[in-house]
Amino acid sequence: ANIPYVLIGTGLLWFGWFGFNAGSALAANSLAVSAFSTTNTAAAAAGLSWMFFDVLRGKKPSVVGFCVGAVVGLVAITPAAGYVAVPQSIFIGVLAAVISNMAVHFKATKTVLDDTLDVFPCHGLGGMVGMLLTGVFATLTVNKAGANGLLYGNPSFFFIQLKAMGIAVGYSFAVSYGIFKLVNFIVPVRVSEEEEEEGLDASQHDEKYTQGTLLVATPKGLEEHEIM
């Protein structure tokens, strides 16, 4: 609801992600520099790709779209940051952004899934794309402790990544499903339609807003609306 806050949050995430990816080298060395560079590049490429892909689909480019795309890029490059070169990180960011963008659109128009923050289309699919493409673009030139990927003549590493992704997805789904079922048995996870209509601030947290007026721009000009 507040675009400057979205920008601030994205900037904090972006900056913090450098410590997450580059800091995993555990030293100020060439590998940390490489991870730093690929992280920044993938995030930028994904943000721009999300925005321009919206334009191709007939939507207006938006700052929020760029921010969402950048986060998708950060998610996707995380498994690959210390193993791929900068040019490949661009491809990872672009592909992850396009796939997540299409998944968000499909979820919103073709399903009734209740995922307000698009966690699975963005974080879930973004992470899967990054994990698989690590098996494609990884190279010993970047990290001698790693492995060459499919593009560098080692298809077995790609299949290792594919198998690991399948195990992680299956485990996460099964365990999460069991936890939610257990919690739902004790306390319902889904609120009622009446509580949702009233607003979760009021129905769940007992937070009230001070009554006042809000100026709303309409085709006829500014109109006053009372708020509670």
C-alpha cells in the first residue's frame, strides 16, 4: 500500500543478501567478489525482466513489479552465486523472473489458491529455477571446490541438482502439509468469511483505526470518504 516502503524493504533485502551470498565464502577473497557480483547482476536482470515482461503482457511498468522481480532474482541466484559466472547469472535472473511472473498471473486468474504474497510463485519457483540452473551453469573456473555443470560437459551434476530439488520439494510439501493439518485441528488456520470481511486487524488483533476522512481522487474530482 506504500510504494516508498516497498522500495526501502527491497533495498534492505538486496543489501542484506550480499552478506548472505558473498559472506558464505567466509573470507574477503575472489570467490566472495564473484558471489557478490552475480547476486547483484541477477537481481537487477530479474527486476528489469519482470517489469518489461509486464509491458509485453499489456500492463504498465511499475516500481513494485521491479521490486518483486529483484527479489525473485535474489532467490534464484542464491544456490548458484558461488558457482556461476556473471553472464550466466543474467540468464538465471531473467528466466526466473519470467517463470515467476507467469506463475503469479496463472495463480491469480486460474486458481483459487490463497497466497496473498505470492510466496510459492516467487520464492518457491524462483528457488527451483536457480537450483536447476546451477546444475547447468556451474563451472570450476569460478569455484574449484564445486563442479562443472551440464553446459561444461558434466550432465551428472545437473541430475544431482534435479534429484536434490525433488527431495527438497517432496519433503517440504509433506512436512508442511502435516504441520498445517495439525495446527488446523487445534486452531483453525483459515478465518471465516465474516472475519475476513471485517478485516483481520479488527477480528484477529483487535486493532481499531481512528475515525476520520480520506480524500479519494475520482473522475469527478476529489471526494471525501469516512474511515473507521
